[in-house]
Amino acid sequence: MIPLMNFIVMIITFYIWILVISAILSWLIAFDVVNRRNQVVHLISDSLQRLTEPALRPIRNVLPDFGALDLSPLVLFFGLLFVRDVIIRGWICTGCN
């Protein structure tokens, strides 16, 4: 059971990195550092959006509207960290004893 939990921790960590890269890329696009008309940037941006949007949409529906400020990636980031570090790793360490 512990290898399965370690695999889940690895998947959550990978998704956290996808979320961080997606947020940074959206800032770079918003500040016009990179151009979305570039085919590679568009492909990467679209792929990251397709990976993160299903998890962010329910959070956006619950959070109040802050205008241009989107806090849903931050909420998801801290939620994933909580699940990974507190719940799963706590369960793994409890199961070791």
C-alpha cells in the first residue's frame, strides 16, 4: 500500500508543478513577455490550460469574484500541498509504525 501512496504523492507533486508553470506562463502572456500568436507558446498554453482548468473551474465557481485577480490556482496549490504533506505522508508515516 505504501508504494501506491508514494505514487500518488509523486502525481500530486507533478500536478503542482504543472499548476505553477501554468500560472507563470499566464503572467508572461498577460504582461506581453511572450506572444500567444507564437505556435509553440500557444500549444504549451493550451495544453496547460486543458490540464488545469477541470480542477480550477469548481474552485472559481465557489470563490467570490475579485475582478482580474484569480485566486483559484493558489487555493488549489495549498489544497494539494495539504493533501500531499499532511494527509498522505502522515498516513504513510503512521502506517510505518
